[in-house]
Amino acid sequence: MTSTPSTTGTDPAIEAIDLVKTYGKGTKSVRALAGVSFTATSGIVLGLLGPNGAGKSTTVKILSTLSTPDSGSVTVAGVDVRRHPDQVRRLIGYVSQKPAFDPIGTGRENLELQGRIHGMSGRNARRRADELLERFGLGEAANRLASKWSGGMQRKLDVAMGLIHRPRVLFLDEPTTGLDPEARVDMWAEISKLATDDRLTVLLTTHYLDEADSLAARLVIVDRGRVVATGSPDQLKSSLGGDSVHAELAHADRHDRVRRAVEAVPGVTRVTVDGTALRAWVPDGAAALPGMLAALGEAGIALASVSVARPSLDDVYLHYAGRSFQQAEEVRA
């Protein structure tokens, strides 16, 4: 029997180096990944954040052996994914964007079947299914058809199925898409427990900024198939420094005049104008705001609203990707 390398506390649980992936050929080819590199230490939630089409799902498919890169290397739990995919599959759990449960089976039947697929005995599969049903608060519905469950309960069942064989690394691809706000918050709590209580390494892909900010100990921000920034949410927001001033212009024209007026205000370090959205970065928002309002008024620029805030992940994305997160989402829509 082939031995499985172990992951120590200092070794990365996931390591991706220069992953490149292209779909199609010739003029119809699409470069999904253009040299993606990152690492995840053991026992954390790593957030892979980006708009739809940024390359998140392609990355996860490569990490979980469902796809192969054109070039680059990747290890999961110390195992080379391309050389030993069978070993990797025994070490990981994978929860895709689409439901994986059998709708005409009960919750308990789905879990026990998944356990048997992973080579567990019937007895052990039943015991583990009971543990997970209890853990996710699904015990009372265990013997009902999964198709009759709520969306939040079904998503918990998918996650439980990914955990049935006690993996070292769990991949969650957009786990809360389509859930109502209450079910999303409930799922966030469960995901946090996986890292804090179970010391499981979780790679979470998401296009929700609030989800990334709440869950991830470390973020990898991707745009157009490239990594544009890495770090904890707090580190990334602090890297911008100071405050951000957000203003809504009354009209979507005069961008050059707006930019010149604001850039002339002492302390302003950067200005962007996107449609009617004006953003400026300053060391002290409260101190800079009167001067900005005066400069815009003198330039004949009318405002609909204005606010001052600490930098957000949207500000981080705009800074490193060169476009707002909303704009990136709209491009793919």
C-alpha cells in the first residue's frame, strides 16, 4: 500500500504554482488561468475571491483533480495532484456549486451511500451519518426525502456529504449562492467551526465580499485569471491606508473635471470615477471632506450623496484590479 505524505503544521495544506489553463483553440480560446499561485496553511479558511468568470471554479477543479492545468504544479496535503490524483481524492472533500445529493433519497441514505462510496463499512457509514446529521441540525429531517428539504438544509447536506470520510482539506465552491440571508449566516457559522473546531483546511470560493470578509483568515483575490492581491482581509484593507470618501454624482458626465477638482485637494492620494460613483482615498476623511466638497462646488459638480468610511474589500478590489467589484460582475453578466 502506498503511503500518504503527511502535512505538518509548517507545510502548506495547499500550494499552487503558476497554474495556466486555456479552454478552446485558436481565436475562440479563453485563458481561464494565467499563472495563478498561492498557498494555504493548515486549519484555516482560505477565501478565493473574485467575480464570476475570474477563474475560481477552474482553480478548484484543478486542485480537486477534476481538471488538469496546461502548465504549473499543485500539491494538496503534501501530495502532488497531477502525479497522485487517487491519493488526493482520499484526502479531500469537494462541494460543488450545484447540488450533489440524490433528491429521491433521504438525508440519511445520501450520507450513508457517500460513506460506502468512500470505502467505509455499513456500520461506520451509519455512525458517521448520524454524527453529521446531529452536527448540522438535520436529525429530525433525516428520514425525509432530501427533495422536500429547504434550500439551506439541502446545502448543509451537500457539505456533510463532503465531510463523511473525514477529509484533511475541504473545497467549497460558492457554497451560499442562492440561499436566503438567514440560511447564509447559518452556513457561515458552520464553515467557521470546520476550521476553528476541527482544524480542517477549507478553501472557499465566493463572489460575496461580505462572506469573504467574515469567513476568510486569508484571501486570494483573483481577476481575469490572475492573482491581484493576497493577505488577510484586515491586512488588505489596511494596505490602502486612511479613509475612503464615496460620493454619488448627480450626473454621469464631466469625469475629467471631477477628477481634477478632487486631486487638487490636499491629502487626496487617489481618485477614481466610475459612472456616477466617485471614490477618493485620504489619510483622514473627516479633515479632507470639507475641502473636497468646496472643490467640487467651485467646479460646478453637483452631488447626490457623500459618505466617509474605512476602506472596504470593494476598495481593495478596485485598487488592485483597477475596476470595482460591481463593474467586474456586470462585465460577466
